[in-house]
Amino acid sequence: MGAKSRHTVDVKLKLGADVDTDCKVESTNDVPILAERPLYFNYHSIWPGGHDVMGCNAPKKSFYFAEGTTLTEFNTYVAVMNPGANAATVNFTYMIEGEPSQQTTVTIEPSKRFTQDVASVIGVNKNVSMLIESDQPIVAERPMYFGYKGWCAGGHDTLGYGI
């Protein structure tokens, strides 16, 4: 890419439809770059919308998410990428409003992605904060799709706060 320019990659054209993937974007000559991932969807053919998330400046060993929900009109996920050369042991701590925390642990192989459906772990109709910790540097984001009260359909995504 030239200086003060931009480039868009259409992932669907590169990989095909219905592919879950992650992406590592690097500057090959150590020039700082900025990357974002817009996504447009019609979630399960009922909730149309779009969301955008900034890229992570570097993988980290922990990510915090202050907000999440498993209300029946919401589908909340945590997507974790292991960009490294070693398998990562990743611990998910779900801090549930009014209940004890719950934990799960997974292993994510090198250069792979793992997506956790939050409701499948903690159940439905719960508000939750999350801590994702790993023994290897990772990247974690929280996509959410919704049809709030039957009239406000859409989604949003956020990169976790990494430490």
C-alpha cells in the first residue's frame, strides 16, 4: 500500500460464503497501519445489520469485557484468535449478575480461532461480564446479535480491553 492510502479486502470473495475465520494483518516494513473489520449480515435471516471493530495493536494474555447478555432476544459470543506458534490454554471467566462466576477452559491450536456461544455455557436470561485469560498471547472480541423487543434488530462487536 502506498502512503496515505487504504485497501479493502472482500473476505467472502477470497474464502467463499459461510466461512468463520480470523485474520492477522501486519506491516511488512514496520510502518504503522490501522486495520478494521466491518461486517454486514442478516443473522439467521431475521436480524439484519452491520458492525465494525478495530484491529488489536498486539496480542495480549488477558482481555476484559464489561458487558454481555444472554437475554432471549440476544445471541452473544466470544471469539478468540491464537496468532502464535504454540497451542494456547484459554480460561473464560463469566461474572454473572447475581450469581457465582462460572469458568471454562479450552485449548486453541496455533493460528486457529475459537468461538464460544456464551448462553451455551451460562444459560439464558443472564447479564454477564467476562475475563478471558491465556498462557499465550491471544486476541479476543465479543460479537453480539439481537432483535431487541421485536423492533430493533442488529448487532455490535467490541474488542476486549487487553492487558
